[in-house]
Amino acid sequence: MRLLRYALLCLSLPLHAQNLPSLLHDRNVQSTFSIVAFDPQAEEWGIAVATNNLAVGASTAYIRPGVGAFTLIAETEPAYAANGFRLLEQGRSIEEALDFTRKKDTLSYQRQFAGVDADGNVFAFTGESLRYWKGTATHRTGFHFAVLGNQLAPGVTDRMAETFETTTGTLATRLLAALLAGERAGGQINGKQSAALLVKGVRHEWYEDIDLRVDHSRHPFEDLRRLLDYYEGRVLTNRAAFAARNDNPARARGFLAEATRKTKGWYGFYGRIAKVHWLLQEPVPARKLVLEALRAEPRWKENLPAFYGIYDATLERLYPEKKFTLADWTLAVDMLIDVRQAEKAFGLAERTLARFPESPQLWYLKALAAKETGRLSEARRAAARALALDPAHAEAGKLAGALSD
């Protein structure tokens, strides 16, 4: 009868609830530990979580910027988050928001959860049954944060709390530091498989949110650390590009050095870093990165025409100019414009149009290069030609409109 009741409960749960109990034991045999926190200066909410089950980030972390955040572990029930957000938006306290579902939950003794509201108030709960599981099940709250976990080695949550309180930097950095400290303190006594890090903020654009997940790995903590490095490296690369375009090469090189360190091994991103070197008029390190990417992934060769402007004998041998297609020449012209070499782009566009006079994209790029070099009459003619060949060419239409103002 217990198994039947349990099966019916499982069927009633949302499909995205991944941390379900083992039907063999009729209880949750998966252990998890997490931290949820609020950063009032950045107005960010974040969660870091790890487990010995699959895809922990899919079912245990919920954030609504400006409202709050919930981490739901042990025997996961997403209704705590859904109801919690609704009640917080109605002005209820974080404890009331979580207790509403707990009081209706017939399996609350198997739950473990914590939440933080829009002002940083926190509440955490550990179900009574968890104390009978092997290992330690506990929670701890602090200023704007809560840590919690079950089936842990002794002292894990204390170490997590202490690390979060003493670590400086972004909320993402502090959350991950706390999670890694928990693992170093012994972590889960029965293994590890997945980890996740989520950070959202009221002032974020969509691309500034962090949603990093290691769904299945023998080394989820190391992999999550690497993913955050990649994320931060991408941000630093964008800052380097901005500084380079605004004639601040020293600042750009500082950002770029750190970005290069953080993105080591992300070969698909090396082209972006190479482009910033090119912006800084540093073709040698740019070519080196291109070759490293190509050695790691031979199919990266398709990107080589974009770097035609810094071709040397080695790159020419790898992807000779005589093999260039229209798409390849388009990449080459486009990149020259992007690295502020519009004069070279204009000349290359003219030469290439002699071979491909019916290409609306090349005519558009010629118009763009002409505009950047002050050839406004030529830019208008080229944009008009692009639109004559392709009236639906959105970028050419936008450029033509700007040139007519």
C-alpha cells in the first residue's frame, strides 16, 4: 500500500522534478547539498547545488529576480517554489511562503528546502526523517544566505557557510567557493554526479544571467568551476573588445590576459580572443590562437577565411585563397570591417564583387565599408544595389535608411 501511495504521488509531481526517490527503497536515497543567497549591492539572487543524481539543476533551483529564490532538495517538490513565489508577491514572509506548502504536504518530513526573499530574509527547513538517513542532514542560515544538505560528511554546511561569509567577489564566485568548500570538507558520503550554479538579477539583461549545469560527470565540481571560468572569460573578452574599440589598449590587454587564462581549453571561443588581438594590431598572438583552435578541432578550418586579413604562409597552406567560396570571401570582408580595417575591407569587397557581382551581401558589406571610410555616395549606391538584388535584405535596408537621413 505504501508503494502504491508513493507511485501515485510520483505521477502527480511535475515532469521536471528529477530528484525522485528510489522505488526500490520507497524513499529518497539521493543526497544533495546547496546554498541560496542574495547580494543586496548587485541585487542578485543565486543558488549553487550538487548531488549524486542526474541533472540537479533541473529540479532544485528556482529564482525570480525581485521576488526571491528557492532551493529544494532531498525529496524534491517543485510546488514549494511555485507557491512560494506567488505568496512572496502577495507580501507574505519567506517563512510563510514556504510553510504554506509544508503544512499541506503529507511527505514534508522527507523534504529539505530554503528560500530567500527580495530583502534577503531567509528561512530553511530539514524534515524530521532525514536525521535517520546515513550521514549528516542539517541546515544553517546566515546574513542573506542559507546552506543545507543531507547524507553529508560532518561539518560540510559549516564550512560552506564560513567560506561564503569570508569570500569576496561576485555572488557567483562566492556561491561556487562555498560549494567547493563543502566538497573539500567531505561533501556527500555516497558520491557525486551533477552540479549547478544559477545567478539572476533585477538589473540583468538576459545574457547576464548565469545558468551553468553539469548534468552528469565524474568530476562535477571541477567541471562547474571550468564553466564559470568560461563564462567570466567571455565577459572579460567583451570588455577587452570594448576597450580596444575605444582606444584604451592597456585596459584591453589587461582584460584579454585574464580572459585567455579563464577560457583555456574552450577552443571554439579562441576566434573571439584572436579578433581582439587583431583589434590591438597584434597579429602574431591572433594567428597562434587560430592554430591552437584548429589543432584541437580540425573542423574549425571553416572559420579560417575570416582571418584572411592576417594570413601568413601557414594559414594560406591550411586554407588556400584559391579555394575560397563566395561565403568565405564574405567572411573575410565582414571581419575586416569588424576589426576596424574598413579601408582594406572596401578594397577587398570591390575585388570580390568583380567575381560575384550578384551577391547582395557583398554589396551590403561594400556599402558598410564605404560608410566607415567616408565614401557616403558610394555607400548609398552599394546599399541600393544590395536592395535591388534582394529587397528583403534587412541590414541593407536599415543602412540605406540611415544613409538617407
